[in-house]
Amino acid sequence: MRRLILPVLLATALALTGCGGSEPAARGAGPDAGSDADLDLPVDGADTVRPACPFTAEQVTGIVGQQLDDKGNCSFGDGIALLTVTTASRVAGEMTYDYQRQQADQTYQSVTDLGVGDKGYLAVKDIEAEAVVINGAGSFTVTLSSFQRLGAQPDGYAQAMRKLADALPN
């Protein structure tokens, strides 16, 4: 079992950094679709599938109230402001959640439970926000940065991020 820890962690890191494209992930393929028995987690086939990008440019424009263009790989922006969504399977999200939350505690001014999905947090600082949601559809990491309009409003980033988290598939 110890021999499998490093390869699983490396595969998860690759899955998380390489995910987020607008094309659906191949069912049962990829680094996070290994043997579920090796993970000691109760999973079914849906738990090991990376979801496709959950938004279109039109959807995120409506949610954040600012025109954003599709930049590819589930990234939307206007040249300054940027919204990105990284997707991963539920299993991959579960494996990295505690580490992500710990890093957010060190990076952001405020980190709170999101109250969306099975696990989730919202992290906010002056010009940036991050939300992680793990639910039945998979794992989603959403980041917002450099939105002047959101930063000018009290709780602007937090409000926009909550709307985005509520719009994620379940």
C-alpha cells in the first residue's frame, strides 16, 4: 500500500493541474480512474469521472455581472479580470481537499465553510477569491481575480463566488 501513495498523489496533482478543459473527460480514463480498492474510499463509477467545464461565457457573465470571454480550458476573462474553474473527479478532490484548505488558510484573509456540496470552502482576500466544492458531480475549484467591480463592493467577491458555487452541477 505504501508503494501506491506517491504514484496516487502524483497522479492526483497531474489531474488537478491538467483538468478544467471544456471537453468532457473520457469515462474511466485518466490518472484519477485507477483502482478504487487502492484508495480505501467507497466510490462508484461516477466518483472517478472528471466533470466537464460547468459554465459557458454567457453564464459566468450573467453571474458576475461583467462581460467575460471564453479563453479556453474553462477560463474566462476580459483582459484583466479572470475566472477559472478546475474540475476533478470526486475521488481526486477528496484526496487533496485538506491540503487545499490548509493552503487557503495561509494565503487568504478569510476562509469559511461554503455550505454547498458535501465539502466546500470559500476563501477571500482583497483582489481574489477561491471556492472549492466537492459534490456528487465531482470536485470544482473556482477562482476569481482582478475584478475591480467586485473588489470595490463590500463582500463583492464572496457574493459572486456564492452565486457561482450555487450554479455548479450537483
